[in-house]
Amino acid sequence: MRWGEDGHRIEAASLRGGVLAMDLATRCGWAFADAAAVRAWPSSQPFAHRSQSDANSGRVRSLIPPEARPPARFGTIITGKPGSTHGERSACLSDWLGAFQQAHGPGLIVIEQPMPAKFSRNLSATEIAIGLRMVVQAHCHRHGLPAIREVPIISAKAWFGSRLQKDKAPMMACARSLGWEVATDHEADALAILDLTLARAAVAAKIVPQIPATASVAERRAVRTGTRARPAGRGARA
């Protein structure tokens, strides 16, 4: 998944109301950046690696401090207690979304993509996530918002430096290093989704103006990937 590809491009109009990111589960983590924060969001990753010389090992890798992020709201919604019905959970999330929409007016909602059942070890959690996704989809339809965007769990985890799905510590540590004092890993997950989405949007905003309206498909792809377009006819068979 590359930055700036058409699949990741977000229309500017959708960002004017801010972006709400959600980690859908029994405990839903959420994070919100308003329009001003979206405009100021950096395109860099939370951490970048830099090689340095070391007398013993030759080369070591150290972390460059992350670029400052704008303020963001975040929290956790408990959609139900153990044994709650899907209807109760759906109603809880629907009510919360309605109140949040009225108070803050997000223009786009991004969620963590529910894991397919065949890859999940917790079918109950997968079923809940898929059901809650439909609640969010209905909310977007009702309020005239764009279709929800989904970020794969692997992408969100890797963005905040976690290699394993259940490895929560790096996610929370990364969120805190960016200035967000999260209380749960659900909040960290939501912030990772938000940060990744807005970083991609910032990259796309810088790239798109460089593409002329008359550019060919190959030229557009070359601008997005930072490569040179292959001259027409090159490599064609005689």
C-alpha cells in the first residue's frame, strides 16, 4: 500500500469538517482531528531510523525524534458489557455517533478494517466489529458523509512500530511519545489510524498539484511513486 495512490486519496472537501478514526470493538477507541489540525498535519512517519557508526558493531540504528503532531481528541467508548446483545451495542454506538456528529461535525470517518473471519481466532470479536462497521456505514449515509475508509490492522500497527497484532506496548508508547497520553491500547490504535490517514492525505496533497491534467497514466504513476515515466513505445515488441 503506497502513499498517494488513488485508493488512499481523500477529497479535500471531506477533510473540512475534520476526521474521526475508530477502532471498532466492545471497547471502541476513537480519535478526532478537527479541520485546523488536519491542515497542519505532517506527512512524516512517527519515527524514522538513522544509521550511526559504532565502534563495536560497526553500525547501529537509532530513532530520530518524531515530528510534532497537532492536538487531537481521543477516548474509549464501551459499547456493552459481557453478554450484551448486538442490538444493544449497535444502539450505543449509533447514539454516540449522532451526538458526536452534532457536537463536532466530522467530514470523514476512518475505521480499522475488521479482520476476515477465516483469519481471526476470535470469531465473536470479528462479528462485533463487522456489525459495528454497518452502524458507522449507516451513520455516514444518514448524514451525507463519504463512504467510510478502512485501514488494515497490519498497516496501523506497523505505523506505530508494532510488529505483532497483540503487542500493545509499542502502540501506547508511540502514542505517548507524540504527546497523546492514552489510557488504553484502543485509544492508541485509533490514533495510529488517524495519524496514518492524515499523513497519507498530506502526502497526496503535495503530490496531486504536481500532476498536469493532461498527464498520461504512466506519467501520473511516475509522479506518485517518484520514478521516471517510461518513454512511449519503449519495451514494446516488434
